[in-house]
Amino acid sequence: MLQHKKNFLGVIFLVLCTIMLGCNTLNVHHFVRVSNRPVEIENFFHLLDEAAENAQVKQTSDFSIPGFPYLRANRFLVELGKNLIEFRKINGPLLKSSKCSINLQKFNNNDAKKELWVEAMRQLDLEARLKEIQNLPDKDLKKLFSQLDQPTDREKIILKLQNDSKNFLDHEKIQPGFYETLKTALKNIPREYSTFQRLIGIYPIFSVPVILGTRQAHREFLTWHKTPLEKLKILGTIQNFSPPQKILLSSEEISQIFSPCKRNLLGIPQLTDEEIQRLTLAFAPTYSQDTVADYDRFAEVVWKNNKVTIDTQKPTVYYYVTYALIKAQPIVQFNYVTWYTGRLGPNSPWLERGALDGITIRITLDQNGFPLMMDTMNNCGCYHFFVPRKDKIVQLIPHFLSSEPFVPAWLPESYPQKKLSLRINSGWHQLQHISVGKYTQETQRYQLLPYAVLEALPHEDGRMESVFTPEGIMKDSKRLEPLIFFSMGIPHIGFMRERGHHAISMTGETYFNDPKLFEENFVFK
């Protein structure tokens, strides 16, 4: 009964928040009216948005900000904006006590931090619009050309975008109330949960069997991770896959890469492309896959006959970098994503079976660049759990009328000096066991590709298209689960999802890219 009351009050709270967001929208509209925007630039951005929406090529892994068409944001940057003053308190002593040669007066300049924060959002918008322009079909591109009333091509549009984006921001940031209005606009963060679905689906009642089912699944996962690796059931043949190169970084190398001197004014480590490549390889896991059929071969995503297809002959892992916060301090995360042809076979629950499947493994580093946490989920957002480093955890934080965060295993102490080895079961594609060490059997190499290629993937004829819809759902992904779990309020629940769109709890509201996810579940040393 108490759980039902909590769920009902949560729904009422969400309704009240929706009403309050209407007031925020009025503030943004007022700023737009009085800011005397350059008409030609504003019209250009309007035409770009119109073309992307009409062609259904809008990029939404980062979200647009109402009233600020030259900016996009994510949950990390939103939270970062709330804590701009706190960074001075936390990082100042750290940098002052280090061997960095840094201008502390500039470091304590909050205006400079705000400019850096907004510039990060502008860069997100540029990256997204570049993909949108690349993905525009020829007919929509020709229409855009005619609306611009000048001979042009994709490259010239991109160049104009880069120039106009900078000029737009330069004009806006000197307007009175710019930062205050922007922070107001950032309160309208897109949600992956539908209050309407939960209301008409009688969520407080139907969440009870879901909670019980989740606990049962946790018990099964816990049994797997407590079972010695050699005693886990094998349905097919174990195939081992390792990163394309063997790179081990010493503690000294990692400390140098993550030196406090290399953080920007917001405390974000400034990693070069070469450093990202080396770190991606150094922390990349090896996979021990129970293989019964082709549906157990994680591989490269390609277009074939206009459908999202997995080329099972090319073992592939996709990677991307994200950021989180612990005690208001930015930390780096490396995400490793695999894709399968489907969740199929007798080992997978019948209601979860369908085309396309995948797993995300995320390695979160501490401020000094050493692994602090691994967490994982299937690419639909389901079956999320934590694997922290035990010596870094003071306690697990229980939630009101709920259990502690699910931790079926601890991160091996010898990682990353030794490679992380992950056992994945057949069909269901769940992580069953975590260990370190070398394989005694023959190991295949997988290729590492940037996740961004999925968001502008070339067809056989050369045209570009994202494998995800503007709603963040992987095209050609199919499941029965929306019919069964409608009341949980997650549209297309069970379908494969794009980064930035992962709801990881069917009860409550929790996101994989919540920058404070770890702080809300653990007390760290």
C-alpha cells in the first residue's frame, strides 16, 4: 500500500511540474522577442530545423533547447550549469596545491566558466546539425537550396552553419538576461517517460508485479555472478573476442593524462583524440560469448535493402565518451556498445524476443583516471546493474520504500592492469560473469568504431541515414513488450534505443545518462 501511495504521489508531482514548465516557456518567449535577433541568421536556422523535421532526420541524442536554435544540451551539461559556482570551491584548492602553472584569478572567473559552458552546448548543436545535413535526402536538400535562394552544396551549408552559429551566440550572450533565460529553458529536459501512459495505465497498481518480477530477475543474475565461471551452463560454443590492439597503460601514464593541470575551467579533463583512442583501447573489455547461432554474433551495423542489418562476419564494438559528476567534479566515462541480429533462441524470454539486440558496458573513471565503476544495460535500457570497485565504496544508498542499488559483482582489483573479461549468455545476451585474465583458447579480434557512425551511416548507394528515428528508437527493432508493459509509461519499451534515450527503470524515473546516477546510489570514499 505504501508503494502504491508513493507511485501515485509521483504521478501528481509530474503533472504539477508540467504546469510549472509552461511559465518557463513564457520567459524564453519574452527573451526572444526583445533580443533583436539577426533576421537572416534566425531564418537560416529555422529552415535547417524545418528541413530536418520534414525529412525525419532530426538528431536527438542531445536535445534542442527551446528558444536557442544554435545550442543543444544533455543531462550532464544541464547539471553542470547548476553547479558553476561550486566548481570554484572544489577545484580551486586542488589546482592550487598541484604543480600546475595556472592563473587562479581567471580560474575563479565565473563569467569565463559560463562562456565555456555555453560553447560546449554550441559544439553539440554543430555536431548534430552536421549529421542532419549529411542525412538530408536529395529532394529535401534541393528544397533547402531553393529556400536559401543561392547556389550551394552540403559543404557550403556546413560552412555557413559554422559561421552563423558563432555570430548568433556572439549576439545573444551580450543581451540582458541571457544566462538566466537559458537556465530557465534548460528546465524543459525531454523525458523518456509518459505521464499520460502511466495515468491511463493505472501505473500504481500495475507497477507492483513489475517490481516483483524485477526482484526475481535480480535473484537469477545474482546466482550467475556467484557461480564459478567454469560451472556456468554453456548452450553452444564459447567464442572469445578481444580489442584490436593490446594497450596497457601504467599508473604513471594514466596520472599524467588526467593531471589536474589538463582540466578546463569547468573541471572537465581535456583529452586529445590520441589519448581517447589509447584510453578506449586500454579499458576495452574482452567478451566471452556463448554462441549457438548467428543471433549470438555481435557485429557491424550496416544498411542492406534499406533495413538495419548486422553483418555477422565482422565482430564490432562501438564506443563513445560521456561525463558524469561525483561531488560536483566531472569524471570521464567510456561506453562500449555491441549489436546482435536479435534477442532470439530458446534461452531468451518469449515476450522479449524480436529483431535487433545489444549490450552497453560503461567504464567510469575517478578524478585520477582509474576505473571506479562499471555498469551495464541491454540497449533497450533494461537489466541495468552496477559493478563498483569495492574499496571505493563506503555504503550503498537504499531508496525510500525500495531496495539498495543492484550490485551482483564487484570490479576486479587487478583491472585495468589485466583485461576485463565478460561472459555473455546465448540468445538473451545477459552479462553472467566478470573476471580478468588471459584466454587459454583462441581469441578473435573485434574492431572498435565510433558510435557516431551509426547516426550517419552510408547506404550501399552512398546516401547517409541514421539507424535511429528522431524519437531515439533503432529502426527495424521490434518487440511485444509495449503491449504488456504499457502502464510503465515508457514508449516503445523493449525496443533498441539510441544513446541519450535510455530509461533504465520501469518504476520511478531513472536515466542511464543521469550525471548524478552514482551519487544517488553510493557513498564514495
